[in-house]
Amino acid sequence: MTQSTTHYYILNLTYTRPLAEVELLIDEHSHCLQSAFDRGDFLLSGRKDPWTGGIILAKASSQEAIQAIIAQDPLLKANVIRYEIIEFHPTRANADFSSVLATEKK
């Protein structure tokens, strides 16, 4: 089995300013996220409940690569959000995510 060069991350986004300030940039943030989805960098995303930020499941070749991706986020550029980057190595998945594990085992 060869070592995969794909790394997986949970991105924990936390708003650092009032929601009213976040909402001013939410459309730009959404476009930035969509670009990352279109490139295949992001796999899932959604708001936290309560809406204090969000969670993104992402993949990249390295932590430096994921940092470069999130550096484009207008919310981060405006200092209204904080990203916590958590790397993990998937070892189990249900059928919906079986392709992730198949990629890891190549």
C-alpha cells in the first residue's frame, strides 16, 4: 500500500465579530467556498447550531495548502472569523463516503 498524499481536515470556523458584521460578507464567503468545492478541496460544509460559525470537511496535499485555500476567505481577510484546522486520517466510512477510503488505500 502506498502512502497517500491527500490529507483530510476538519475546519472549525468561529465568528469573532457580531453576526451582523459576518452577514455583510456572507455572499462573498459563499462564493469562496463554492470555488473550493468546484476544485474538489472541500467535501462538506455547513453552519453550526447555534450559528456561531461553521464546519468544513476538506482535503489538500498539506497543511500549507489548506492554509493557502482558507487565506482566500473574505471573512478571514476581514478578521471576522477564526479557523481551527484539525487534520485527521479517515479509517472508516459508511457507503456515502466509501470513495474517500478507497482513495486513501491506493
